[in-house]
Amino acid sequence: MQWRSSKALTVSAVLVLTAGYAVNGLTSEDIDAKVKTLVTEVCAGCHGPDGNSVVPNFPKLAGQHKKYLLREMKDYKEEKRHSDVMGAMLGSLSEEEMNGLAEYYAAQTPSPGEVTKPELLALGKRVYLEGNTDSGLPSCDGCHEENGEGSAKFPRLAGQHQTYILEEIARYKSDQRSNGVKVMKTVAHRMTDKEAEAVAEYLASLK
């Protein structure tokens, strides 16, 4: 309940701060100034001033691929991906402003993750690189690369918070997350809870 109250306050703050942010014909300097304001006064509350969130429920954005970030922001804005907070924040932003945000976070240096259950690393590495032939679970490196760096199409996962990873897997499994590639739904349905936890720990260990 406390999280929901904080969420409501965040939405209210976002609506106030982003009011009137839609732009028409502004200069690049105007856009840069607005992006800086968004980063420091709106986004930093969840994702940190440099995109390295310290809250495990909120993803690290530092070092994420620009094209991926921009696509996800557009999906939030067009309600293809659902979040009250993100939808409210992005609803009034221009494409230039979203592009500026994507550029900013892509240029930041990601902080390392923190392994909390080292005993799961061996299983996590095996599932990430090999999948599970018995259950038909595909490996993760086919999309997210061997070192978790991802690409313009698939997100960087190296060093990401375990809690966020597990929450997104759960959303895919329950069909709450409607955007993204179909293979993630297959992965989520075929991955056991222990495998998911192990992969999340392994991703936290990658740099």
C-alpha cells in the first residue's frame, strides 16, 4: 500500500512537471534544456540522476541502447506497454525530447550489479547460455548476447537489478506485458521460478 501511495504521488508530480512540455519548432538548445530538466526533476526520482537506479524495482537505464530506449518510450506513450507513471510522464513529450532522453541515458556509464545469491550463478550461467533442452527453454544469449550487452533491438541486461528482471519475467508470463518479442512469452512460460532467479543473479554478475 505504501508503494501505491508513492506511485500516486509520482504520477501527480510527473503531470505537473511535464505540463506544457510538448514542443513545436523549438531549437536544439531548447530541447537540451528540457531534457536536462526532465532528467533531474522527473526521471531521477526512479532511475537515478545518471540512469543508475538504486531502487531494485526500477530498471537501470545507463548504457542502454538508444534505439531500444526510444522504442520503449514510444510504446509507453502509445499504450503498447502499460505503466501509470511512465504513461503520464511520456504522454506530453515530443519525439525530440524522447530522443534526447534516450541519447542521454545511452551515454551514461552503467554501474555494476550486486550478486546476492552466488550459489545460483552456475545454474544461471548454464540457463542463460544453453537454455533447457528438457523443457524447450531457449538460451538468453541468442538475443541479449553472451555478455548481456543486448543490441538496438534487445535490451542490455548486464548488471540489471534482479527484482526488476524477475518482475518483467512475471509480467510476460501473466501476459501483463503486451509489447516486446513473442519469444519472451515462451521463455517466461517455460522457465521455472528457480531458473528465473538464477538467471537474474547471473545477469547481475555481468558487466
